[in-house]
Amino acid sequence: MSNFIDITGQIFGELTVLQFDSPYWICNCNCGKSTKVRSQALRTGSIKSCGCKRYQRRAVDLTGQRFGKLSVICRRGENDKFNGPVFVCKCDCGSTAEIGSSNLRDGTTKSCGCLKTKHGHSSHDFPNSPTYITWAGMKARCNNPDATSYDIYGGRGILVCQRWNDDFSHFFADMGKRPEGTTLDRVNNNGRYEPSNCRWVTQKDQFTNSSSKTNKHFQPTDVQGQKFGQLTVISIDIIGNGTSDRATYWNCLCECGKTISTRGTSLRSGHAQSCGCSKNKSKASDLAGQRFGMLIVISRDKTKKNRAAYWSCKCDCGKIKSVRGGQLRSGQKSCGCGPRNCS
């Protein structure tokens, strides 16, 4: 048995040993917290704090830098609950706020909160509000070469006016809150994003407007009144964009009673022949009267609600059995009274 070594009062890194509580030592950390540590971990140096040092990050001094409407004055003495540095900032509105370093650097916080309340956006939903998302998307497709739609916006010279590009509050003041079900549309498709050239419109109206901007003389192929499979074309829904009607949609009535909107090209090519009601209907070949070994197929068993087709069969032994069509074709030849592969 090893001799007990009393290490009460000794200091190991940030830890000061207070007392023994078998098999641990109760230690007080310099941060003020108490923790229990094994003697070996203290002596080998594998544990030197309560854990507070493990997550400490090197703070980047942001003093003097500007983030949106915030100017960083100095660093606060205490860190935040995630042990990150906090900076005292002065907002352009005159207020002072304490903001976490990460929130400043990643752009999450750009004001003391005045931007979020000034234009009717609460502090918790401002970054996720439809108006803000539209503004951010507009800037991305015009300014960011890595954005999905940059080639047809910023890549061809579509820019955001300086007033909107610099500050969301200016965009909100000019356009107001985005109405539900609308999107941002430019009156002149080749013009930039600016107050005189933008408006809120529905998605359907934007498709129509885009069509007229691209080719005012374009007319889609008229299929109204025609029938394609189970679909009868009622009226046009959305006019195509450009010089073809690949994006022209038609309202169609299916024989099942449902109304859908589908592309004209899908109708003419035969890809769309129903609202989808017949997509999962299996085409079971009629096996009535056929013989499979000792089984004679009588009729389709409609009591089975499975997607697979079942058939009522009479075995030579006299029994009636319901068998799946696939099993009959793959070799089942009796109700079970005889060999499955009898000749």
C-alpha cells in the first residue's frame, strides 16, 4: 500500500489544494471556482485549472475599429459567458453598448440596437426578417462573385446604389417592410437597384414583367383547351421568360378533379399526363384463367389493398389461396400442399 502524501496548501498551476476528499483533492481555482482533482493529475501537471483556461481565447484588440454604426472605444475587464472578450462601443445614435468580439467581427451586431427597433424590427428577429434577407440577397448577387446568381447580376453590371449598399436602414426607409408573398423587382431590368427603379411585386407578376422586359413580342404556344393524357388545359398561368416558352405554365384540370399548374413543354413532351394521381398505379397484367403448376388463377383479389396485385387461385387439392402476381410468375405452383416447383 502506497504512503499517503499530504499536498494540502500546495499550488499546481491555477489550483490551490484545500483538503482531501478520497479519492480526490478539493482545489480552489484562481477564477474562484472549486473543483475535485485526483492527486496524480495534479502532480503530473495534466490538470492545472478548473477548466476555465481550456477555453480561453486570444483576444484581438478591436479598439479604434468601426463595425457598422459602432466605434470600438475599449475592452471591458470581464469576458462574456462564453469566455470571449467584450468591447465598449459607441453608436452613431449616441448610445453606448457592450458587444462581444465575435458579434462585431462576423457582422451580427452593427448598432446598439437602434437599427433593429427604428424600423419596426424587433431585436430578436431583425437578422431573419424577410426585408433584411431580401436586402442581404440583393447585395450578395451584385457584389459577391461567389454568389449563385452573380453572373446574371453583378457579372453583367447590375449594381446596388451607394445609399442602399452602405446601410440597411436606408433601404428600409425607401422600400418599407416587405409585404408577404412579394419579392424585390426592378422596373428596368438593365438598371441598378435604387429607389426609383425598384418595387415590391408578387412572384407571378415578376415572371410576367421579366418576360416583357426580355422580349415584348414573345407569345407562348397556345395549348388552351387541348387534352394531354388525363389533363385538360384550362388557362395560362405564367408567361415564359425569354424567347421560348420553357417557363410558360398552364392551369390544367385532371380527370380526378384536381387542378395543377405545369409547363407547356412537359405537356407536349408527354412527361406530364396527370396531377400525379396515376403515378403510383401499378399496371398489373391480367392473369385470370392462366395456370401455374397446381394453381389456376380465378380472378383479381380486390380485398388486398397492397400496391402489389394479388390473385385468387384454386389449387388442384381444392383449396383457394390468394397469391401475389410476382410469386406466381417467379415459380409458386401450389397452395402449399405440394412441391412449389412441381412440373
